[in-house]
Amino acid sequence: MTYYDSHVHSKNSKDGVPSVDAICERAVSMGLGGVAITDHADVDLGESELDVLRALEDDVSAAREKYGGRLEISMGVELGDGNHNQALAEKIVSQESLDFVIGSIHRQRERKDYYYLDYEHEDIDDLMRGYYRELRELVRGGCFDVVGHINYQIRYMNAAARARLDLSLYYDILREILEDVARAGKGIEINTSGLWRGVGFTIPTLEVARMFRDAGGEIITTGSDSHRAEHVGLKLDGALECLKAAGFRRFAFFKGRKPFFHDI
Ligand SMILES: [Zn+2]
């Protein structure tokens, strides 16, 4: 089985900044078939986020020259909170150099990134409904190939907060969103950070992957969400197990904004 990591960061990171070259070297040493470098571009930070892509273009072409034939390298972006500024989101995703766009919600309007919230003092129900409200907007805006790490916020909840959460309360809303994604011919990702960070499950979980399949969804990418070279490619086997259990027989890797499928 050849694994593909479609969610790897080289810049704009709070955790560390591996170079594209270091990422590719690691990917080759792990025997991966390909990586998509998906640095963050957050529309709330304004037009300057276009520079993220310009910087990446040079790094990716250099890496393609060096690793060509051994590793497929996609030039991607993780477009954060694109629904907060649709015009800028459209401008970012229209860049011709892009192979792949992950669309993610990291924070609600006027609020902090879910990473920084104090879940002991949050109204979990309000938070979840707000997340899905924004996710629906993002999906309807259409500036993505796959939706990133659905239920991102759960990654940062501690055990006590998670115990107060009954995810099934939100399945009706989520099902509608996944139907919109499938109808648009777009996909979701299975993000393995929940596995290698010790949360204990993929993000999203198997139930959500099943729901996407039942909604007619076909496109799923697998990604580590690594911000360090040593996290590249981690637990991709867990993502494929999840896909298989959900009834999928293949996963996708994007080039030129088109999915190329690989059998599991
Ligand atoms: Zn993200």
C-alpha cells in the first residue's frame, strides 16, 4: 500500500517550520507516494495571505526538480475561514499554481481559534451549532476541493468537555452539510492528527465518514496535518482503515485541482 499525505504544513505554523525540502526528504524516506503542501492562508488576515502561496511556488518547484520521479508533490493551501471573506477566498483559490485546496473552519466570526478556547467555560451546544453554521456557509461558498478536519474543535476539548458532548445531536445538520459537499462533487479529508496526538480517533470519525458515503460522497483525501517533518505521514494507515470500515474502496490525491484515485 502506498500512502499519500494530503495535509502538510511548511509555513505559518504555531508549532514549527519545516522546509518543503525537509518534508519531501522525510516523505521519501517513509516511502510515501506523494505529499500536498497545504500551508495556511486565513482570509481574516487579509490580502497579504496571497504571499504564502507565492513563497510556496518557488519551494515546490525546487522540490519537484529534486524529488521528481520519487515523490508526487502537490502545491496546496489550507484556506482558513473562507466564508468570512468570500471575495478574498475566491481570489486565493483562483491562483493557477494551486493543485489542491482544503477549506477549513478554525474559528467563528469575532471569536478565537478553537485551539485557544477554554472548554470548561464554553457553552458546548452553542459552540457546536456555531461551528456547523459556519461550515455550511463555507461549503456553500465553494472555495475548496475537500473540507478540512470536520469537527476540528473536538481535537482541543479535554476529556471532561468531550464527556458533555453528544455528537449525535448534530448529525442531522452535519448530514445536510455532507449532502451539499457530495452534490457539489467535492470531498472531505480524514485527518490523522487525532490519532498521532493521542485524541484517539480520526478527525472526522468513522461515523462521519459513513455519513458522507451515505450522502453520495466519493472523494476523500488522507492527511497528517503535520507541522513538523517528523509528523509527516503519521497514522495514514489509520485513515485508510477508517475509510475501509466506512465502505470506501479508494482515496484521492489532488493534482491540478482534480482528484486522482488510489485503491485501498
Ligand atoms: Zn486546519
